[in-house]
Amino acid sequence: MSGNKLRINFKKTGGELAWITFTWIVLSVMTCGLAFWVHIAIVLVAEMIIGLWFLLQLIEFQTDNLEITADYVITLEGAMFASSNPAGRKK
């Protein structure tokens, strides 16, 4: 280990993630309901597209809202973060 200390802060709330998940569930249920009227292969392809969309939305949500900072100082007690601001920004 290199001993580097980093602060990781997540800027969003679970409500926005819940909305993405809810949308995915509704789209999946609606697509499965189509299985009665269309060929099952079409439904499986649609489910794969919806699953890929959901995965990309999750990755985008997580990467866009992560903040990694390294604003620390070395003291006699060890490494301490320089600011008490959770986002690590100087005011």
C-alpha cells in the first residue's frame, strides 16, 4: 500500500437512484406483458436493451456523482483532512 489517503464523497441521494430503478422495473414489466401478443424473441431482445439501458444509467449516475479529493495534511497524529467541508472544497 502506498499510504495515500483519499476522501470519497457521493453528491446525490437515494431518491434519484430509486427513480432510475423504478423506471427500469416498469419498463421490464410492460415488456414482459407484450409476450402475450408478440414473438418471445422480440421480448427477449427488448429486455436486453432495457437491461443495458439500466446498467448504463447506473454507471452514469454513480460516476457523475462521485467526488474524490486528497486535501489532507500530515501532522504528528497522522494524516488529517485539511477541511471539515464534506465535499472537500475550500470556502
